Amino acid sequence: MILLLTSFLLGLLIDIFSDSGGVHAAAAVSLAYIRPILLKSSFGTLYEHQSVKFRNTEPGSLITYLILGTLPHHLILFSLEIFNISSILLILKKTLFSSIFTIILSLIIIILFSRNKK
Amino acid sequence: MQQIINFVIRNKTFLLFLLLFSVALALTIQSHSYHRSKFINSANVLSGGVYSTVSSIDKYFDLEKENKILAEENKRLRERLLNNSNASHTSGIDTILSEKKYRITIAEIFKNSYSRTNNYLTINKGNKDSIKQDFGVITSKGIVGIVDNTSDNYATVLSILNKKSRINAKLKSSDHKGSLTWDGNSPFITQLEDISTFAPVKVGDTIETGGESAIFPKGISIGTIESFETDISGDTYTLQVKLFNDMTNIRSIYIIEHLDKNEIINLESSIDE
């Protein structure tokens, strides 16, 4: 519940500053909503026992989680931003390349910050 | 009744998601209409204030380049002034009596954007400087866009790099008119549609504003023709126009107010009735 609200506010804040209507808010809210499903499908039983710790997850399932989270988020973001079914190719192209970049960036951040804490 | 309450409690996450998502969706749909909501835009006090602070720090870093651009423009204007004063002596028209048609305001861009499909700029003049919706925005090199929303101190500009933007433009050499649009791909290239195939189109020719709308005066340069092709119907050309402005790198702009605009609009609307 709180996660949904905060993600909405975060998205809205981005929207206010970048003149994009409610695009980011919509994408962030949907990401927050599907998060439990993503966690379940990428971490499996570990999540059901409520024992997922960010630092001691396997890299493989972490990457799956990242990809599963990034792709739908970007797809919603760009299809709402372009808002035109006839430019579906442009949407898919943007989604693909932005997702690759986002995933690489998130991996770099995760690696950098997990080193620090050890 | 009990069942309804139970249902709400059981599905509270889903219902909240639905609510927030529809709010976001409503804002998105609103943002796709031509003049957007007054609420979510960067001309408001919060984001305008933040952008103005950031910009005031940021602008020291390219003072030198800005100076160069201004000096170049000064030179060009001075040349034109000298040529003009010679011309007016010979023509003998009393220029003092001729009415002023445009009012120009200088402003600065706080926030530029060019990578999305619908781009908006935020500038540091607003209602207090009598900037209103549908004023034209240009730089010394070419056009930038049209004022969209205004608040007391700030205004947002619908960039020409926006799928909603349609600006009347023509070939400099032959007065064939079309509308300038953007396909959302490169921030350096815009498209000029509906140019008749009778027009003598050559790669490298200049495109300028047509002056048919009451927003931009005639003859403000836009760009040069990069390439052209006939569109599906075969009757018109679609030109790829390379902009004179580097839209990714602009700061000082001029806002143009057409002083006879209301008169023109009233006249034109009286035709429709």
C-alpha cells in the first residue's frame, strides 16, 4: 500500500519536472503493483519464506528480477508517452534500447554499492 | 453491505492501484491534448523555482559561447541596419508613422528537452512580462516553438520538436507553403509536409516561416532542405529540413508578440460563422 503511494508520488515528481503528463507516475505505479509477482517468479521459494536479503541473492535471479522489472516499466512508459499505436515499432525500439541501458546502469550501481558494505 | 466492505478490504491493494493508475492515465491523456493541464507542467512555482536556481548556476559555464553568438548577431543586425538606412532614404516612405507590428521580449531557457517525442522548454518570463499563450519563440538563428502555458514568472514553450507542433512554413525561393512537423526521430531534422510537387525543390534550399498564422512574422529562417520525397498520394513533397538552430544547445531566446493578432483572429473567425 505504502509502496504504491510512494511510487506514485515519485513518478508524479518526475512528471512535474519534465512536462510529461502522468507518464512516469503510471509506469511507476504499475511496476510497484506487479512487484510481488516479479519477486515470486525470480526468487521462487526464497521469497515465500520472506527471506530475500538483497546482499545474499544469487546474481542470476537478481538479473532476472531486473529484466522482468525494467521491460514492462519501459513498455508502459513509452507507449503512454508516444500514445499512438501506429508507431509501435518506435515504442518497441525505444523500450529495447532504454531497457538495456537501464539494466546495465542498475547492475553497475548494485555492484558498486554492495562492495562498500562488505 | 458486509460483503462489499470485505471485498474492498480484500482487494485494497488492487483498488488503490486502479485509482492511482487512472489518475496517472487521466493526466497523460490530458497532456496529449494541445494545450495541457495547468497543474502538471514545469511553469509552476515549485519546478520553475528549482529550474531557475539550477539555471542561474549553470549559465556561467557557457558565457563565452553565448557572448560569441550575441556578437555574431549584433554584427548581422548592424549590417542590416546600415543597409536599411540607405534604402529608406531612397524610398521616401515616412517610417516614423508606420505602425509597429511586433513586440519582442528577451528571455532565457531554463529547461531544454529534445529526446522525447513531445518536448517542452521552460523559460524565465511569464504573465508579469505580459507573455501569453501562442506567442512565437525564436533565437537569432531560427524558430524554437510557441508559448504554451504561462504562470506569473515562467512559461512553457511547445518546441518544434513536438509531435503536436504544426507551423506554417514556406520555401524561401518560391513561396510554396506547407506545414512544419516532427516525426520524433532526430532533434536536428524536422519535416515539411504538403509542399506541392510544382514547387522547385532543391537540396540545400532555405526554408522560412510563411507568415500565414498570426504567430510568427514572415521570413524567419528555419533550416535547409536535406532531402525530399513525394508522399503516398504523389501530389505533395515531404521535405527533410535540417534546422539552423541546434535545438540541443540554446539559451537566449526572443519572444515575438504579434500586436495585430486579435484583429486577425477576429476577422478570420467571422468568416467561419
